[in-house]
Amino acid sequence: MSVWFITGSSRGLGLEITRAALAAGHQVVATARKAATVGERFPDAGDTLLAVPLDVTDPQSIQAAVAAAVERFGRIDVLVNNAGTGLLAAVEESDDAAVRAVFETNVFGPLAVQRAVLPVLRRQRSGHVINISSLVGFATAPGWGIYTSTKFAVEGFTETLHTELAPLGIHVTLVEPGFFRTDFLDPAHLRTGLDTIDDYAATVGAMRTAAASLNHTQPGDPAKAARAIVEMAAAPEPPLRLPLGADTLQAFDAKLSAFQKELDAWRHVALSTDHD
């Protein structure tokens, strides 16, 4: 039995990870801005569930949630940085306030949660940090530039964290889901930019239309993804990366192929810049 600490547990993938972890017999600290909604979802969880309010942009609430988790269960074994928000707009259309808001939640949020939880894991010399990235954390698309940049940041610091924590007995994994059938694409949860630019109609405009038509028909099953994450966390040697969904694999294969082709085409230039 492990103690899981999950952010963004009130809906979507975070809710399903909470459900899967409880079903697997784990103890769960489920956090959300409105923690009461999480408790209402699992009325029969008993002492195995601790629902705690947490806003990843509020350092005091993060510290309080971590302290409550340790007080209740004595330890934290698995941290899942899941809380996030989206922005679907051309890079040029994305105003400063919208960009900063997405970075506050998607980048500075998990960094702050990690800083609060890692001292617990280091004292234990054990644990697992699971940071939820995205398909677009590796392979981007029109309209997702700012959201992608936050996930690129998560990928960067998580890869580095993996090398820093491995000697301390702590695992680190990036989970990279494709499009899963959650409410992520709902207008209430996905910012789409205040002012659109006509020149981007064929690219970003088409993506907005595609996202609207894909909403609640996404190919991925979040319950299956959650179970896969819980099963992965039990592996003796969990992966650094866990891509989820056929769409993710297709996008990754295409990017790797294009990357290798371009690398080979320009290799001679790279080699020409060293000192003789």
C-alpha cells in the first residue's frame, strides 16, 4: 500500500487516477481547489481518502496540504502533478495575462508542489514523482503554442529531476496523454484567446473548429489511462516517459522521423562549426 498525493483530483484524469489508486488499495490525498467535491465522489472511501484544498498557485495552501498528508498517513510515496489549464490560441494572439496565467498553473504550480513534497521523499529515500505532460509536450500543433511551451518546460525540468533524484532512490516519470475524453476541451475550462487574427484562420482557426468537434468524442479512455498510470507506478523500474494513446504514438513517431531526417540533412553543417 502506497500513499498517493494527487493535484487536480476533482475532475478529468486526476479524478480517475484517484479512483484507480483507491481501487488498487492505496491511500490517497486527493487535492483540489474545492476539496469537498472530491470527497463527495468517494463517499465509501473511509480513512483511505483525505480530501484537502489546494491551489497550485498558492504556496501556503500547498504547504498546508502536504503537512496534512504527512500528519494523516505519515509519508507520501507517489506525487502526481496533474492540475493544469489550457489555452488554444495562436502565439501572436496570446496576450501577456493569459500566457502568465497558464504558466502559473502548469509550470510554477508543479514546481511549487514538488518543492513541498520532495523533502518528504528525500527523507524516505524512496518515492515516485509523476508529472502529467501531454502529447504536445513533445509534438506541437497550431493553436497550442503557449500550452505546448508550458508542457515543454515540464518535460525539461522533469528530465533533469530524473537524473537528480535517481541516486536518492526516487523515481520520476513523465506521462504524455493524447486526447482523452475529459472536459479539458470544454469552453468553461479551455481559454481560446480574446482577439483572433484572420491570417491564422487556416491553421489556428481550423484547430479551434477541430477541438470543438472533438470535445467529448476524444479517442482516449481516461479510466484506462488512470489504471495504466497506477500499474506503471508499481513497476520496479518505471519509465521516464509513458506516452498514452494511439494518437500520441502516431505524433511521436512522425516527429522522431522528421527530426532524424532533418538532423541527417544538416549534420555536415553542425560538424563544420568545431575548431580545426
